[in-house]
Amino acid sequence: MVFGLLGLLSAFATTAIPVAARFDLYCFVAVRTLQGIAYAANFSVIGNFLNKWSYMKQSGLFISVLVSFFQVSPAVTMPSGGYICSHYQWPYIYYSHGIASFVLFSFFIIAYRNSPHKHPLVTDIELKKIAVGKED
């Protein structure tokens, strides 16, 4: 839940960047700081998610998928940002990314549970596989 709320904070900060940049340098720095605080939450969530949700045999796969956003984000952001900037104005890069972040983090808040035991779509067989080799 905290990760989802920090994601929404990041989405808000992203959409606020053009306004903050026009308003004042200090306001811009404050908004970018909020983004950084929200981004820092990613690292603790990866370990927590891996511990609670992955099978021991698939830990490597889980880690690689969870950290792939470091590489995928620039691969998506650069071409889409270039297109938006060349066809519209630069603030729309931040508006579109902020809206996309808001939609994705809203979905995350709705779908995610802190424990697989609390998720309605996780079966007993999956719970047993997740529990193998772990102490709780």
C-alpha cells in the first residue's frame, strides 16, 4: 500500500513539473525531490516482494523482471518523449508520463496484496510452492 501511494505521489510530482518549472526554481527542486523520494521506495519493495511472492526456484527470474524497469523505462521514455516533444510541447511529456503512472499505480493499489495468503486469486497449490524453503 505504501509503495502504491508513493507511486501516486510520483505521478502527481511528474505532472506538476511543468508548472513548477514555470513558477520558481525552488518549487521545481522541491517537486523533483518528491519524485526522488518516491523512486527510492522501489528498491525496498523489490526485496519485500521477492521474499513474500516468489518461489525459491524462481527467485532469479523474479529479480530480473522486477529490476528490468531500470532498462525498460528509458527505452520507452526516450522515443515517446521525443515524439511528444516534436509534435506537441515539452510539458506534455510530463503530463503523459504522469497520467500513465497514475493509471498504472492505481491498478497496482487495486490488485496488489502484501501477502499471497490475502490475494483472492492465489491458489493453495501456489501458496505451498511459495512456502517451500522459507521460514515464516
